[in-house]
Amino acid sequence: MKESVKMTEEKNTFNDIRDQQDIHQKGDHAIFAEACNGQLRLIAVDLTTSMKSLRDLHDLSPAACVAMGELALTGMILAGDLKDKDAWLSLILQADGDLGKVVVECRQNMTLRAKTSSPHPEVHLNAAKQLDINANIGTGRLAVLRSFGADEPFVSRIPWQQQGLTQTLAYYLAKSEQRRSCLILQVGMDKNGITFAWGFLLEALPAATEQTLNYLEQRINNMPAVSWFYENKFDPAQVLDMLVMDPAIKYLACLPISLSCSCSVAKMKAALAALNRRDLQDLAKKEHLTLACEYCHRQYTFTAADLQELLQAAEQKPVEQKAAEQPVKPGTEATTDAGKSEKSK
């Protein structure tokens, strides 16, 4: 082991959570750590339970499971950087192949939800008889939306990398996030479905030396596949230990992750209110209308009275719009919806 890595043989307990919390947890969670005297930042995410639930909820084929799983793992790794309680981020994959559109939304409170337009893409195998989702994607397009509050989200559009989805996600971290890092993602599957869904990020902090980075690169290149760790009963925290082999590794946080949908009656009403009056007039003729959330499949039913109320509100909009079009007094500012939407273009 190179001396420049500067590892010690004694456990560093300063700001280490191991004295108060068990890091070898069952269930979905994210672990945050530092190693090599603050030169490396480490994140491990276990989404096995959530991905099993999403598979059942959306009736996903193996290819859809892997694509959604890799997006979700990356999203939860990034969610650890969200500070504001209302902050969220969304990863959107639009595939030209039969995978269609996959969306994963993650929040600061370590919850997520996901949806797909094509839950049953075909199964393609590569020369090694392994699942090849690149055949389902074709030439994809990836976008990452970040919201830090009430403003329109900031959008990053990532050029598609020919090596596939994982490489495209790693490219995003390197270029858009300016992170010198290694991203490891794997969704394990067998004939019965998902066996595990693990993701790891190893990131160089400003203090990192070239010697430490070279050492880490050698460790990663010589490590077995993530599936080997799962099959041999390792947990994500133990994988981090093996990746860096630093007795002074410092564990900073271990946070639970869960599925949670933010849909509501108010949001469904807002979606209906955004329709034009002609569409609302047609809907108002119905005895009732049932809408289903694309993320959690929860259903919301609106009565004829509810629809009439929405129509009446829509018919009053011209009066409100005229008021909004009044000249702006000198010394004041006017912000339009069009102006706000430019932020996300």
C-alpha cells in the first residue's frame, strides 16, 4: 500500500456514526462516508426493496427494471446533496427504442417515485448472454431537472454516450456536476425478479492527491463485480470498506429511503384547470371523471359538480386576464409565465 494514501490502523470516531447507529442495515438506505483523511467522498445506496415494489406496481419487464433502477440509484445518490426541504430532482430518459420514456423523481427527504411509458420492452441479450438494455434504448436523450424552491427547475441535457446509460450518467456527473468520480450501478436479476439494486459513488474531494486517486483506480479495477459482493453476503457498507481499504474510514450518515408519491386532489384539479374551455365543457357533461396518477396509480374521482365548478372558474378567466394585462406602473417589475419558462429551456 502506498504511503501517500496516509491511512491509519485505528478507527477514527470523530463525527463517525458507528458508535450510535448500525450502518449494516436491512432495507433501503443511503450511506455517506469519507476516506483517506478527507480526500475521498463515498456514497452507497441500496434500493432493492423500492425497485421490487416499482416492478410490481408498474409490471416492469427486466429491461425496464434495469433502466429505472439505474436512474433511481443515481437520483438517490444526487439527492444527498439537496439542502432545502422542498428541493427535488428528476432524471428523464427518453429512448428512441422500445424502452420509451422513464422518469425518476427524488426529494431531499430521501423519498422517490418513478414512472414509465413502456413497461414491457423486449428482452435483448448480448454475446455473453447478459441483458442488454442498450438495444432497448437505441439513441437516448437524458435530462436532469433540479428544483431548489418555488422557481422553475434548472435543466441539464446530457449528450448520449454510446457505451450506454451508466456511462451517460457518469458523464453527467463529470461534466455537469464537475465531479471527478466513479459511478458503479447494478440491478441484479434472476428468473424470479430483482435480487438487489445497489449503487456506489466514489468522488475525489479537493484535497485528493494523484497518488490517492491512482490507488483508488487500482482498487476499483481489481474489484469483482457488484453481484459477487451480493452473492457472498456483503452489505453496501462493507463494499465501501473493500473499495478503499481504509481502517480510518469515517461514516457520516445513514439515511432510510422509501417510495412516496406527492400526488393529491389539489394537483389533479390544477391539471384539469389547465385544460382549455372546450375540453372542460366536454368533461363537464360527464357524470363523473376518474384520473389515475402515473407514478403510484392512485385514482381520483371528480363528480359532475366538481367538473362544473372547474368549468365556471375557466369561464371567469378572461376577466382576470384583462386585469392582468393592465399597463405596469413605472418603477415596478412584471414577470410573465413565459419569462419564467425560459429558465428551463
